[in-house]
Amino acid sequence: MLELLKRGLVWSINIICVIAVVVAIAMLFLLLDARGAFSQTVPTSSYWIPFLNAWLDSTTGIKGTPRTSGEYLSAIDQLLNVCFAVITVAGIILTVFGVIRVRKPENSGISLVPLYFWRNEIKLMASYYKGARSVRVYSGDFSWLMKNDSISWIDRAYNFVSGANIQKTTRELCRKGAINFVSYKAENQVREALGQLFSDYSASFAYSSSLRAHFSFIEYPEHRVFLYLIKGRQNPNASSAPPRRMLIIRETDETRTLFQVLQQVK
């Protein structure tokens, strides 16, 4: 019960932070537009005037006096600073929770990790791919490299704020010749799914694999890691689909034989 309460609290904090970042970014654009409108003179009909007057009333303690464009610009600058502060603080909180939640498997070497928006498969893969000596990825059309449609909008927003960039990570590995993509689909299907991005990865692809699954072999200088995505399936006898999960196997003394078996997969 306590663990569920902790997860609920973390989930709520992350939701609030993502919403705060989205609202703050929207406010930034609106305030920058308002700053241009107030830069020369005070507009006679602007929806910002009541809001800015209320802000100035609360910050200066002087109410009901006519304001100059300079005072309104000062208020807009203060609000811009508040927006930047919200984005910075929320980003730090999301990053801290991301570091805490994206853990490597325990000493047993095997863990089955439920996927949430602060710990989604794209973020996990980007985290594990960094610093790898070589990576071999098995998937379908690999559209998640471009659109990330396999995860929800809130996952994508969280990844953007927390800096989980799967394209940047995989491109760096491509430049080093350290990553291979194996698709169970035909080349034309992958090309269509990736669009203009296809040319960046085409040299690293193999097609028409018999393995219709989504997993990664990752080799580091001292050990190996296996990631296997378990997609939630709709159960007709249940009210909702089971959660998406990631099976993570880290090479240890206990799992070394298992890796010898897994290494035979081509």
C-alpha cells in the first residue's frame, strides 16, 4: 500500500510539473507578443491590461493609478522571469525523478519494469544506449525514432523536458558505426515510416527479419544488457489493457549463460 502511495505521489508531481512547463511555455509566447504591443505605447484595448494592473497592484502596493508603457513592460519582464523560473524548477524536478526512477536492474540482473510517462521505453532506451560500445535493435518500421507515436503525448513532453533524445543518441552511435537496426518489415515500409530521417540511418539497417519483436542487445566495455519491450495487450475479459513493461536483463554471474543463449539470436 505504501509503495502505491509513493508511486501515486510521484506520478502526481510529475503530471503537475509537465502541465506547469506546458503552461509556462505558452505564457512565454503570449508575453513576448504582449511585450511588442506595449513597447511603444499602452494599447487602448488589450486583454493584458487588467491582468498586468492586478500584477502591478500586488507587487507595488499602489492601486488605481494610471500606468505608463514602461511600467507595463517591467511587469511583463517580471512575468517572463517567473515563467523561466517555473520551467527551470519543473525541469530539475523531472530530471531528478527521472534519474531516480530509471535505475539499472538489481544484483539479480533481471527486472521487469512497468512503464510510466516518467519511465517510458524511449527514455529507457536512450538511457541505456548512451555510453554503449555497440547496440543491436530489433523492431518493426522504427517510426518511434521520428514520431514516438508508440508513447503518449505526456511521455513525449516529459522526454523533451528531461532531455531524453533518442534521435541524438542513435545518430551518435551511427556515426561511430556502433549500432545496427534489424527490422522485421521490408525496406520500403521502413523508408516510408521514417521519411527524410531514413537517410541518416539507412546504412545501419537490415530488413525482413523473422523475429517479430522489439528488443535491444547493448554491449558495454565490461558487461551486456538486454532490453525487451512487452506491449500491453487488450484483454477482452478485462476492463483495461495490462501496462506496457520492459524486461531488463543485465549480465551478471547468474545471467551470463542466458546471454550466451541470447547472443545466438541474429
